[in-house]
Amino acid sequence: MTFTFQSQLFSKMFLSNTYREFPLAFQRNLCDLLETNEFGIENVFSCGNVSRCPIEKGYYIMCNWGPDYNKFPPLLVKGRYQVDLIFYGDGALISNFSWFMKIRYKNPALN
């Protein structure tokens, strides 16, 4: 049995002491996202038992996972962000992840 997985990503930037909408968002079929390796998420297969597409019903384990930051847009504005990643399977909510991060430039003179 296979499922149709959709992913949604929303971002917010910390401004005026609260997180506000930031124009980095998308909604994609998860298999398409993995195939194109956007944001370097394909390394989810490097540790654990996550299946490739089509994704079958079951229990999956991910370990030591993190995106490949070299695949991110090159000129994100420095600052604090909240990124929400939501997964749906056949229209039902499967999971919702929230990351809080701070972007700094490698060159300290730019921070």
C-alpha cells in the first residue's frame, strides 16, 4: 500500500520581538522534492530505514539527519528564523516539525 505525500514549508523571521511571515514557502509532492534534492533533504536516506518513493506504509527511523546547507538559497538575510515543515499523507496530517535557527555569515565583518 502506498501513499501520496505532500509537504508544506513556511518560514517566519524574528522582527520586533516576534516571528513574522517571511516569503520563503512552498508546497510540493514529497517524492518530487526528494527527486530534485531541494534543500539537500535527500541525505535522509543516509541513516535509518526511510524508503524511497513510492513510500510504503510502515514505521521509519531517521538518525543524524540535517539538511545540506549548500543547497539553500545563497543570499538568505541574516537573522533568526522559524521554519515549519508539515507532511500530509493522502490528505491527513502525518507530522509537523518546527526549527528555530539563526543565520550568520561566515565572514564576521558582515554580522
